[in-house]
Amino acid sequence: IEYSPITYLESMIKPMLVIQGANDPRVVKEESDQIVQALKDKGRDVDYMLLENEGHGFSKKENEIAVYQKILSFLNRFTAVTEKV
């Protein structure tokens, strides 16, 4: 329980990007699904990118490019909001 992110939902108030490999044996998809849904239920900004053909890490070049594009888009979106404040 101490190491589970679900324990700390109340303190998770910043926008979050979750990137998950559907075949990840270490962080199973159901765990990511659970945390993403719980954050959405609390009205938090959360983006979820699921890579159906990856495991723990990203080995395919097209997925790596897509992940970096998603990260850049996410950071640009929330950096722009922060700079206006």
C-alpha cells in the first residue's frame, strides 16, 4: 500500500501523462487504467497513451517517435498555461 500510487491520489493535483505498454509485465495495464480513471473521477488533468504492441519500455521506433511527440504536446499544452499565470 505504501508504494502504490493509488494511495496518494489526493496529493496528485498536477497534470499527468501516463504512457503504458499493453504487454508490460511489471506495470500491468489494469493498474494504469485504475490510476487514470481515479484521477479523471477527481477531475484531474490526465492524458493516457496506451501502446498495444509494447511492454515495459518502448522498443519500436514508430512508438518511440509517437511517445516523444505526445510528451512534447503535453508539455507545450501545460507550459503555455503556466506561463500565462
